[in-house]
Amino acid sequence: MCGIVGYIGNKDAQKVIVEGLRKLEYRGYDSAGVAVLTDQGLELEKAQGRLAVLEERLVTKPLRGVIGIGHTRWATHGKPSDQNAHPHIDEKTQFAVVHNGIIENFISIKAELLEKGYTFTSETDTEVIAHLLADLYDGDLVSTARKAVQKMRGAYALGIMTSHEPDKLVAVRLASPLIVGIGEGESFIGSDIPAILEHTRDVYILDEGELAVLTREGVELYKVDTGEKIARDLFHVDWDLVQAEKGGYDSFMLKEIHEQPQAIRDTIGSRVDEKNKRIIFPELKMDDAELAAYDRIYIVACGTSMHAGLVGKDVIEKITRVPVEVAVASEFRYRDPIFTDRTLMIVISQSGETADTLAALREAKKKGVKVLAITNVVGSSVAREADEVVFTWAGPEVAVASTKAYTSQVAALYLFALYFAQVKQAMSPEEIAAVVEELQELPAKISAILSDQDAVREFADSIKEVDSLFFIGRGLDYSVSLEGSLKLKEISYIHSEAYPAGELKHGTLALIEDNVPVVAIATQPDIYEKMVSNIIEVKARGARVLGFALEGDNELAKTVDHVIHIPKTLPFLTPLLTVIPLQLLAYYASTSKGLDVDKPRNLAKSVTVE
């Protein structure tokens, strides 16, 4: 996730753009850049680091002009560096582009352009767009942009300018958010409303597959595929700046919960061969023979990331038959773990700076063990020190309680499990294709869950005064219940525990009495009847039960007090769906108590000390 700003008018473009980028720095902060059309032509300045580094450079080398684009970056393809920072330009410095998203087929496009003699200076997928525009330019920036995006596959929000047409900016949206603002004799592009709120409150919110042409006189909207002109009413923003930074949501946590469909879509997107519905990991350096040889896996992480690892363990073991152990990072390095030359370690860390996870990684490498990292931050310590890295494209997560990082990590683990099975030939191509198709449908199913939150909100309001709450589940449902319990504890301060439902008679039932809330997850067909029996056990002792079932299950409602249905999917994919209402349950329990959900007491976003 990155921040985009564009301006055309009569003001100092650099000043407007940098001010807008400052409002968007929470979206990306490993590098920043600005391109402005000056009297000397298209000029740009880029810098690794926070926006302040770029601002210092612009003091000594200002870019004077009235049309420009700017960007704050959260690195995806290519480490944070001056060269990889946006905007990107073609080799003749005639086209400049800023981009939020991922171009999934950039490797094939880049190969075609290299054959034509184009020279690349960065590691990014975005640079191919600038060269592609130059290659396809037909004298009309709009038709050229349309031709370019029709060759690209992926998710993108684009801001484009060219010295050939100095009175025009073009914006294009597919899957990544983009808004266009209208002022008096000026027009604006922004990836979020805060970027332009100081200058205008009248905006168009671009829909999927739409293109906007910005001039000083106004804005025209078109469909990318047909070129058909679109008529749409302006949206007048009446939010204040704080609300705008949160996208109109009440908190960053709620905003990030709603960003999960896009985060999962981005994490999956570039790792699926659409033609064959196979998994690809172009970023991995190990070959198939090396990966296939591993016969034992450790997944090492802390907190929410460890809970993601528990889901990964079940799935990897189920479809590859390779044993997996999940370990808490803070304990792992003190237990003298048993490694062989066929052991693979997977470490998971949202920030890539978690102290205990880093220590476990270093201990494993010291003993010659190959380490694969799953992290959200390019250039982080974990990313630099691991042998292999799989990035989750969740974008910056501001709220302390992790939501979209967890689901992106689970999505990455599903991809790895399928890739591992593919390499080991543990599943047929047809079986893998079927799972890939179901996986690709999950973002839409999450959006459906998010569209109706009334039942979760009602139950959350009913538990705000309770002292304790229990989660029960079996198999994967137990794994996801651990994450639901953690979310509730960390932001609502309600004591909460998750138990394997089959263990109730081994002590836990002693804690169940009249009106004690129990959240029971029952989505796994192979143990469904046993799970229902466990629910009956707690009901018999007076528990008030909120049950989770798959759509079409009309039986669970006869057993529980309240039921929430989630869309049907393959049984081992349900954690990515059931966790969404669990996150919402914690969120609404916290807000009903008047607590600060974004900054829970005693907690920090990244634990960088032991």
C-alpha cells in the first residue's frame, strides 16, 4: 500500500504534492518521490527513507512547475532505495508514473521491453509501466494509457503524466483505491481523501476499471475497456481530517479490518499462474528439488503470527504429509531444538523486527538450517537475514491489534502449502487448480461478511460487562479461536481463553456456569457432530453460546443461542472467513466499553526487545 498525490493547476505543484504526501505518510514510509513538469522538462527527485529526507533534498533542488505527481512507498517489488522509489520514468524522461498495487505479469512485459532495447534501472514492477507507455505512445496519452493497462494484469492505481501533453494528468484504477478532486482551476489525484482535503472537498471516487483525465478546467471519467465516457455526481466530503485519515472509519483497526479483502487479493495475486491455476513463487531462490527434500518444518513466531502458523501447520500437514511443529519464538531458542539437513524453518513476523523471532532465526542459521521468512516489511531485519522471503502485501498496519497482517500471513501459508504440495506432487494439478479457485474467491466472501455486522455487534454489546468469555473449537476451528480470544483480550480487556472443545471434560467445564458466554466455532464437517456434542455440554451447564456455522447449516441454530453463518468454502480455508467476525466481535466489545481500540494499554505494535 502506497500514497499517491497528483496536481494540475496554477499553484506550486511541488508544495501541494509534498503537503499531500505528508497526510498519506501512514500509507507508506520507506521512500518518497516527486516528479514535476518544469520549464526544463520532466524532472524528479526521489529519496529512500521518510518523507523528511525528500523534503531536505527539495530545499536545495526545488522542482518548479504547476503539474506533477508524487508518491510515498511501502515497498513491494524491490528493496527500499532511491532507485526503487517512485515516480518511475522512461529512459528518455518523457513519461512519469506512480503506482499503488502489483503488476502480476511484469516479468513477461519486462522481457518484451528488454528485447526492444529498453534499459531498466530499478527492481520494481512499476518501472515497466513507464517504458510500456513510451513504447505504446500514439500521440494521445489517454488511448496510450488504455492500451498499456490492457496489457497489464494485477491491481493498480496509477497517476501518469508526460511532457508530450503538458496540460493533462491521467489516473487509472483497478482494485487499488484512487480518488480525484475538483477545485477552482485545479484538479487533484489522491490515493486517500486526506491528501487533498486541504484544497477541495468535492471528489470523484473512481470505481473498478475507470480512467480519469485531469486538466485545469475539470475532470472527465471514462471506462478503460470501452473508452465510454461516464457521467457521475461529485461526492462532497464532510469528514474532518482525522476521520479522513481513517478513510471515514471510526478507527484504524476498523479500517484495516475492511482492507482485508484487498490485502488477501494482493498477497495471492502475483503468486498464481492464472492460465494453469498453479502456484508460482518467482521470488524464491531454492529450486524444486531442494524444497521437495525437506521432511520436517518448524514454524516459529509470536502472538498473532504464531496463530497464523497454527493454521499453516494443519494445512501443510494435511496436503503434503510433512510434519510441522509450531513454536513460540520466545521459547524456541532456549530448548535446543533438533535440526537435520532436511529441516526447513519458517519464521513469521508482521514487522520483520520482532526480537524473539529474529533471535530464533539467527539460532537456526547458526546451525545451518534454511530459513524462509513471511513478513510484511521489505527491508526489515527478518527480510534481510532470512535465506528466502515471502512478503505479505497487506500495507502498513497502524492499529496495535493485528487484523489484515494475520489474514495475509494465513493466505501466504496457504500458498506455500499448495506450492509445497505441487513440488512434492502430493496433489494433482486438478486438485490444486480447484483449491486456487476457491482461494481467489475468499476476498469477495470476506466482503460479504463485512457487509452485515449487526449480529456480531449485538452479541458484542451483550458481553461488555462480563468477566470471562470462552472460545471452543476443534481442529482448524480451535486454531482460529485462539486468535479470536487474543483479539478480545488485547483490546476489550475481557478475560478470554480458547480451548479445544474435546478437552472440556478435562477441567474447563468447571468454569462454565449460568450465563457464561461461549463462542463455539463449528465449520469442520469431519468433526461437526462431536463439536455439537461439546456445545450441548456447555449449554447443559448454563452457558450462553454464540455459534459459527457454514451457510446452509440450519442445525446449529437449534443448539446455540445465537448463530452467525459464514460463506461456504473448502473446510481448510474457513479460518480466513471465521476470523473476520471474531475480529469484529473484539472491536465492538471494545468500543461498547468506550476504549481506544487502536492503542490498547500496555501493548506496542512491534515487540523489538526480549
